Amino acid sequence: MTDAERIEFGDFQTPPALARQVVGLLRSKGLTPKAVLEPTCGLGAFVEASLEGFSTAAVVALDINADYVRKTAALDRLPLTQARLSCRVANFFAENWIETVRALPKPLLVIGNPPWVTASGLGAIGSTNTPDKSNFQQRRGLDALTGKSNFDVAEWMLLKLLEAAGGDPVVVAMLVKTSVARRVLSHLWSTGAPVQDVAMFRFDAAAQFGVSADACLFYCQMGRRHSLECSIAALDNPDVPIGRVGWRDGTLVSDPVAYDQNCTLLMGPIDTPVVRWRSGVKHDCSAVMEFDRVEGGFLLNGRGERVELEPEYVYPLLKSTDLAHARCTTVRKWLLVTQGRPGEDTSVISARAPKTWSYLREHGDQLDGRRSSIYRNRPRFSVFGVGPYTFSPWKVAISGLHKKLAFSVVGPIEDRPVVFDDTCYHLSFQSPEAARYAAELLNDDRSRALLSSLIFWDAKRPITVETLQRLDLKRVAALTGGIDTLDSLPGGVDRGSMAHQSTFAF
């Protein structure tokens, strides 16, 4: 199999020792299936382990790769199989899983290692071996356009299998990324699916597959009772709990106990936030839009070109790494911000800053070639994540990528408001007193405990606007006796515009 084919099919074959370990764990939980289904059998590690571990179960193995199916079928000649194995070529995405699952005797075990690939990853190599491209997570608007609607193929597969199981006595035990397991859990719990028992058993994906990802054995038993918590343990030590996730108030939480203790600090359904979290500027062309400042006061872009621009559209830039390391009083980068609000006509730059306009036109091919669909049908050279709040002089900011809650107060640098890249989030204020007070509330132990209970630190971007916005600063202030002070804070929106920003010289 070529590297491209391995990517296309998410082909990471399960080591036989890992397959036997998983089957041993299932046996220790008292599982005695009448049938075992392996829907993506590959070279048959789980098939062989199931034939050995469940000595009376019929084993059904499917795969899209005919060569894999032939090799797996040869396991039927091994001792103790007693002609219990049936294999066939099947395309997972074309299979009628409701019919397949319901035709097998119960209790049924569905076991395996589904492909470790995303829908966008398949699209990038032009694969036709894909699930239905509908927005099955029901993302809306900008979320769907900017990639939040992308999904792991394994997530789609697990949901199809669990949907086919319905309320029948079926256990699904799959090796997946922990992020996939959580999204599947969220779907099951949000739809009221009959989840009887669920658990995650973490293992070292780098050691087993050479993949840098947090991974687990996702164990889900469907039945009549409902469980709203999921235990977490290590696959190597499954009897020692190391954590728990739960379903609370329509949300998956990483620490049910901390959530229950601090949930009174959540925004209510009709509450209006005092200030609103915003993401940084999105431009998708750092080689053109970001600069170093070099000796002589000139700017150097990512292409190594020395650039001279008017100051009006250039702002000091902080990135996630800067915030994570509390580097907030000096900057390494400067950013060209072409708009003061989404959709603003950029052609005005030609009159107000002709050098800047000439520079943009000179690099127009690169800017026009930005692939994200959010730039379609927008003014040329558009950016996103901008509004009056972008140009407020004082902010409280945090990195969305780093694995810690570190809120920093950020003020002007060289008399210019600081802007952030789109991996950062910020609140905006008109005064340093307001920003410092908001940071004090955010750094309160109770605030941090609640936010931590909503964050999964192994996620690619653990901190999000949606999570941050759930904390009600008014409620935190009430606990500290500062509610009157909070009410008097300037709002999060700067009523100025780019035209009103102070100028400066390089």
C-alpha cells in the first residue's frame, strides 16, 4: 500500500498484542457475545483475537480491501475457529448497517480500529472513498465555512454503527482518537440514545501506531438504562480510574464534580454578557500580511522583502505563544489590517494609504489565492475577526492553543492598540482599570475551576470563544462583592474606527 493509499484509507494496522489486550479487557468485563462484527478488519488482528478470546462467537469480518479480506479469511483454518468466521468485501459507506447489525445474533460485539483520517484529509487527495459530505453535525454559517464542520471519518462510522444498534444489546469497542470518542458521546447523550455503560481506556498511540494523537479504546454498551457519565482509565491499568467526563445541562464536561460545584457562575439562557469574547484577526496569508521590523525602521515581510507602508493600517501583533509566555509589553510582529469591520470597502486604502494599496496589489495573486471560502464575494484583500473591538486600547487576552488558563492584560504598544492572530481570544476595554478588574475576575479560583471543567486539554484547540463566553463575570463579581464596580466598566466595543486611530512612524 502506497503512502497516499494509507492516508486515504486511514490505514494503521492494529498490532496483534494490542488486539489481544483489548479482547482480554472485554472478557474481564464479563462480555460473552454470540457474534462479533469487525467492519474494517484490515489484516485481521481483531478477528484473530476475537476467535481466540470468544470461543463460541460467530465472527464476521468486512473490509473494502479485497486482499485484506482474503488474508483474514485464511484465519478460518486456524485451530479452534470451528468454521465460525465469515468474511466479505464491503464498502463501509455503502453498507446498510441497520440490516447488517440486526441480522446478527445478540448480544453483539462490534470491535475494531476504524480509519484515522478526516473528511477534509480525504478531500485533499481527491479520494472518492468518503462518507456522505452533508453537514451531519449541523454546523451553521461561519463555523461550517471555516472548517468546524470537518469531522473524523471514524466519528461518522461509529455513529452509523450505534444508530444501527438502536436499543439492542450491542457493545461497540473501537480504537479512536479521544476527541472522536467525546464527540460521539456528545451526540449519543444529546439525542437521548440508550447508553447503558460507557468508558474510555487511554493508550499510547505513538508507541502503537506512530501517530501523535491522544487515543483510547472507546467502550459503549447500548441497552435500556441510561448513563450520563463516562469513566476514564489507562488500557494498561483499566481498574484504576484517572478521570471522568459527564453530560451536564446539554454540555459535555471534563470534570463533573468541579462543574457541579461552580455551575452557578454560568451565563443564564437570557443573560446578556457585560463584555463579549472575540477572536483575533484571520488573514490566511502571513507571508504578505505579517512583518518583522528591521534596522532603519523598515518592515520585512515573510518573503524577505523590505517594505515601506503608511502607519495607519499597521498594528502591533501578539500571537498565542506570546500570550502563553506573558510577553505582552513588546512585540515581535506587526500586522497589516485592511478593514475596520467585516465587509468594509478596501478600495478606500488607495487614497488614504497609496503605498499600502500598491503593496497589496503587488501581492494580489497570493491574497486572491487564499483557499478559504469565507473570502469569496468579499472586498478584495479582506480580513476577518475585525470590528471596533479590535482597536480598543486595552484588552484581556488568552491563547486558544496552549494548555493553561493564562489571562493577560494587554495595553497599547507604541501608542497603537495591539491586535492578535486568530488563535487568540480577547475582551476589549477603554481603560486599564476595567481590563485589570476583568482579569482579576477571570483568574479567580472559582472562575478557573468552572472553565477547566468545560475544557478538554488534549483537544487541538482546547480553549474556545464558546467556552469562555459561558462564564458570567457578573456572577463572579457578585461573589467577590464587586458587582457595582463591574456594572460601571466600559463596554467591550470600541466605538472608534480605523480612521480615528492615532498614527505613528516607523
